[in-house]
Amino acid sequence: MTAQNSATHSTSIAVRPTAGQASGTGSSAGGVSGPATATTNSTGGDTGTDIGGRRSGTLLALLGVVAFSLTFPATAWGLESFGPWSLVALRSLLAAVIAGVFLLAGRVRPPAREHWAGLAIVAGGVVVGFPLLTTLALRTSTTSHAAVVVGLLPLTTAALSALRTGARPSRRFWAAAVSGAAIVLGFTLAQSGGSVSTGDAYLFGALLVCAAGYTEGARLARTLPGWQVIGWALVLCLPLSAAGSALGLAYEPVHLTGHGLVGLVWAAAGSTFLGLYVWYRGMAAIGAPRASQLQLAQPLLTLFWSVVLLGEELSPATPLAACAVLVCITATQRVK
């Protein structure tokens, strides 16, 4: 999802959470009903059950971060076999089928009518917009470059959420957010020879639509479990995904390779659904603030995968820019 896309995503991804909201930022939208509350024994210490729950929650959240960090490399692999429109449509279609199975198995009732408009925004930003724009960007941009740009997603989401909710973050928050944006803009201009390339334009557009999906997903997650938010958003796009898959496969060339199939399956099952599932389960166990600190490692993990899986060579500025963005994100989380 940067992301997502997934890119996507979820963005956040999927990204990143805003103050007072238990939401994630990876290749997904939404959050959990609230952070878990620690239980103590009669001596005031944590019980063994609580400690075990936190450990398992931390492990689940880490698995989610790893799943999200693989989204861009998986997309790059998928593009070896499919066109960008086919890949995005097939990714959404497979993820929607998986989500539908889980919703049916859990006998989850459909959301109330007033939630469907918000779910449409989540679907447009996280299920369609972020994956499509980042996939188009990766035709000309490297995954390492995209990881740095989409690393700005948590800040974009926090800023958009503040505007959406009418919240007034501190001046230090906005200073850190603007600094992060300036770092990414300077990085993209330096990498593109002084101008914004078409790939960068796609990535910046992906940031905006995914942040909108995250923000609306966080609002919905106050009344719906986070995994159901993304699940119903995927199901909502099922007709569009099916039609898009048929058209894409009819008009775009297909050259099946092992990398291409693995990339498609991972982008759909790993990044879009499984990653979101373990991420929200982990965040429910350890709380959103602690989980969000774990997700700070996502851009650096993506850089690692881009070297190991894709053989990309990193310029000296790439890891430096990624670390600088992480510093800005950390600052915003401490001064909200």
C-alpha cells in the first residue's frame, strides 16, 4: 500500500497514528477500538498473562511491519508479469476474496448504512488510489526512492487528520511535519535533476489519497474493528476489481514468471490482508503508541529489501533522507 500502498498501502502503508486515535499507517486504513489496558496483580506488578500478551502483541505488530515493508518490492516483481492496471485490479480482487471469506466465516454483519460513504473513501484511497498510483510510479522509480517519499505518509496523515477533525496540534508538531516534507521534496528534486518527475507526481498523489483513506478509516474504526473497515472496503470494490481484472488482462500483455506471481500473491494476501490482520491484532494488544514506534522501521526495511531482493544500489542520500524523515516522525509523535 505507500504506501502503498500500498499500498498499498495503509499507507497507511497504509503508515502510520493521530493523537487519540488507534489507527495504523501502513498499506491500510482504520484502527482498533482502543489500546489494551495492562492488568496488574495484587503486588502492583504485571501478571504473567499480561506480559505474555504484550510479547505476542509486539511480535504480531512486527510481522505486520515486515509485511508492509515488502509491498513495494512485491509490486516491482508483479510488474514483471502484469501491466500496472492488471496488477492493481488483480491485487484488489484477490484481497477482496480473502476478506470476504474471513467476514463470512466470522458471520460479521454488514456495516450500518451511514458507514458506507466513509468506506467508499477508504476504498478509493487505500484499495484503489494508493496501489494504482504507486504501481504507476514504480514503472520509472526505484523502490528505494519510493520508500523515502512514501515514508512521509505518517506526517501527511497526521496533518490531514488535524484538518479533518479541527484539532490544533502544537507548533512543534507542524515544524516537524514541515521539516519532513521539506526533506522529502529536497530529496526528490536532487534525485530527479531539479524537477519533479512523473513518478514523483504519482507518489505525491498516492500520499494524499492514502492519507485521506487512513483518516476516514480512523474515524470509522471508532465504531468498527479496524480489520473490518479494510475488509468491507475491499468487498465494496469487488465489482470494480473484477471488471478491472477482466479488462486489464484483455488489453495488457501478460508474461507469467515466478517473480511476477509471487509479487501478485504477496501484494494481495500478504500486504493488503494478512499484514493488516496481524498489525491490528498486535496494536490491540500493546496499544497504538507503542505499535506506531515499531512502524518507524518500515522505510528502512523497504530499503533493505530493495537491495536484497531487487539488487538496487542505494545512493548515499537515500538512507540519510529516510533516517531524517524518521526523526521528524518521531518528533511529531512526542509533541502532539
